[in-house]
Amino acid sequence: MNFKLNYKDVKIEVVFIGKPQWEAGWPYLGYDNNKTIDSIRKHLSEKFNKIEFNYSEIITTYDKELVNQIKTDIKAADGAIVFTIGHYGDPGIVQAGIEFIESKKPVILANYIYAGDHTFTKIFSSVKDKNYQLSILSSKNLEDFDRMFGNMFNLVRLRGKSVLVYAKDVIKMNWEVILGLFNPERMRIAKNHPEFLDQVGKMSNDEEFEFYTDTVGLDQAHQWRKDEALYKEILKNVFDIEMIRGDPEEILKYYNEVNTDQAKKIAQKWMENASLVEPTEKTILNSAKLYLAFKNILKDKDIDIFTPDCGTFLLCGAFPAYPCMAFFELSNEGKYGICESDMDSTISFLFGLYLTGRPGYVSNHTFDIKKNQITYMHCVAPCNLQGPEGPQAPYDIVYHGETHFLGASPRVKFPIGKPVTTIKISVFEKKISIRTGKIIDNIVDEKGCVSKMLVESDVEKIMENYDWDAFGWHRVTFIGDWKEDFINGAKILGLEIVEDDK
């Protein structure tokens, strides 16, 4: 993974619950717990050598002092693995397991078949309806647990992360900046769409005019605006992620300080690597300058993911250039810009990024019910959707979708035939939506957003299960079949799972 993980090391408490050696029960009378424990310790240290494991004394009865010590150790760790490796009917070991799960840390309850089954089943039956951060697995083979363990170890690295949000609470039109977006394309617009320039002139001279923008949470991307304090509280409690508000005015400041010669080299590289270039060189240069401004902001603030309210900023004059190419380039450096100050999509992106090592594609979507197809579309996608070691996505540089003859956007070409897993987390509802599909084409159509990933999926089921209030319109799509990992991760975080294609 080439993105920056949390600075702290991951610490996991490992707990064993079983029976005394010479009690009658499972696995059998005289069973040597130490051999099993030693094999588990050896496996974990070899397979996950960058994780710090703390091993507690085995629980074979309810020893209050030992139980309390283990609970303290779990609270001091990033998460816990509770192995059930035996049973003999003592209800005390079940009670101990329940209390470990109640510690409000991510826990994996891992059972060895023909050993701890009675204990495992009773513990899970007692807590399964209480929304704890719990994932379970039962198997004969230790290797079968590795995927789930890896999911938890990756997810807990999210703890302590910060997201920078740029959003305006009061809208004021800056027509000087807005008109600056048109200038690089003015000659083409005057030739092909003179009525557009006439309309812009009328709007800019009307002191009462402003484009519609959302500052209270009515837009599906702005769930956090409905109650910012509560949103931040849930974000902290569930994900241990901090949402930081930035001053949008500083974007223009950084932009004006950019070295133009350096930006020209970036713009030239983009144009040389693109299969097709539509906008003028000046438009692309301005996007390169915005890329450098963002890069410097992230460096100065020591942050690697941010979400500016780009649509609003373009409409009111807070952005001097379109950000799409900037986001595209930043993704190659393990830095990520998420569109529209959409925090739910940002959290979904981070969730998937840490579980898969791959950035996701934040997009709108359209449904073709007749053909059972979804088009995921936006005006930017990461350049390395198949991971840092995978191929870079081919792209064209075209005009931004909705504004049609303004701005520069990468029209990314997605890998046909690849499976995809699409998710969305609702922070307020503590839910995750999951669906799957397969890429069958790249669509080129002037309507809507420019990058169009055509996916085969169960559209009728998705429409039946659609929950706009919780999940809105945006979704985050990851190349690959990650359904099992996302379900594991959701359970580890205590999220309600909605498989909206079932």
C-alpha cells in the first residue's frame, strides 16, 4: 500500500478460552491447550510480523481478577482476537467471553471446530443482537482465519486518521474567479455557443443572482450538514476518525503562490500521456496549478485525504480551476481528493482503501432496468484503481461533463471484464450498502459525467432495496471481488449490513 497509514503500530490482544486439561469435555480428556496456543502464536508471528500481539493467560473458569485484567488489556489495544479452543459446560467461561466482547473494541471470535464449539455458540448467541464490533469465524484450519484477521488489522489502522473538509456555510458569488474559468475557452465558446456568453453576462450583472447550492444538508452528498456536531461524534466513536474544517479562502492563496513553470511541466505530461485532449492548454495548465496548490496544502497540513465542495466552489467562484485532473494526479501519490465535501463517500473510500489497498471510484449511477446494467459515472476516477502495483488507467482529457465546454477532466478507461464491489457507508445510520457486478464496457456519451463504467448487476433487486435517505446517490466502487472483506470489516466496526443486490 503506497498511501500513508496511521503512525501508531497495531496492538492486538489475543485471548484463549478453553477447559482445564483433565476436565471431561471437548476436544477430549487430557487435551494439551499449550500445544494449540503455541501453534497459534507461531502462526500469527510469522504471518503478521508487523503486528504487536499481547497474549493473556488462558481462561478455563471465571477468575474475576484475570477477567478484569484481560478487559483492561483489550481496552488498551486496538482490537482483540478471542479463540475458543475447548469447553466443558462451565458457564463462567461463556460469561468471560461475553465481557471481552463488551469492551467496545473490535473483536474477532474465532472458534476451533470440535473444540470450543459449545462455548463459541453460547457466547455469540448472547451478543449477536447487540451491535458490538464483532466478527466471527469457525473452522478446523488456522489459515482460514487469516483473511478476517488481516481485515481487522488493516481497519484499525484507520483509527486516529483525519479528513480535511472544505465547505462554505455562507455563499457569496465571486464573478472575477467564475469568469476566469471561461477565459481559456472563450474563443471556442464564442464561436460555437455565443448564447452561453450572453447568458453569463446577464447573470454576472445581476447582483441578486446566485446558483443553487446546499449549505444545510439537503443535498445527498452533504449528510454531515444536518447535524455537524452529532456527525463528528459518531465518526469519532465508530471509526475514530476526525473531521477537520478548512478555510476555503486558503485554496486561492495557495493557487496564486504556485510556480507556473512547474505547473506547465505537469500539464505537458498530462497531455502527452492522454489518448485525446479536448480543452485548451491554458485550461489544463490551470488545473495543474490547482494540483500543485492542493499538494502543498496537504503537505503543510500533514493530511492525505480531503474533500472540498467542488461543485459549490465552481459555481460561486472559490475554485480558480476544475479539480478533476488534480485529484487524478494526486491519487498516483497516495493522496486523495473526494468530490463535493461528501464525508460519507470519503469514509466509504477510506474503509475500502484500507481493506483492499486500492482506491475506490466515487460516482453517481444510472440504472438500465431493461438490460440489468448500471452506469457508474463521475468526472474523475483514480489513476490506479487496480492498486499501486497494477496498471495505470488509460485516459482522455475532455471537458467537464455537466459544464460541457469548460474545465478539464480525465475520462478514465476502466478494465472490461473485471468484477467490482460497490459500497456506501451511512455514518448517521451506522449502515453499509454493498453490491457487486462486472465491468462490461466504457461508455462515451456527452450527457452526464464523463467517465462512465458500465456494470452488469442485479438492477431490479437494487431498486427494490434502494434507501436514498440513508445512502443517497453517490457510491464508491472498487475493482475486484471484495464482498467478503467488506462484510468482515462492517462487522468489525459494528455496522449494519445491507446487501442491496440480494
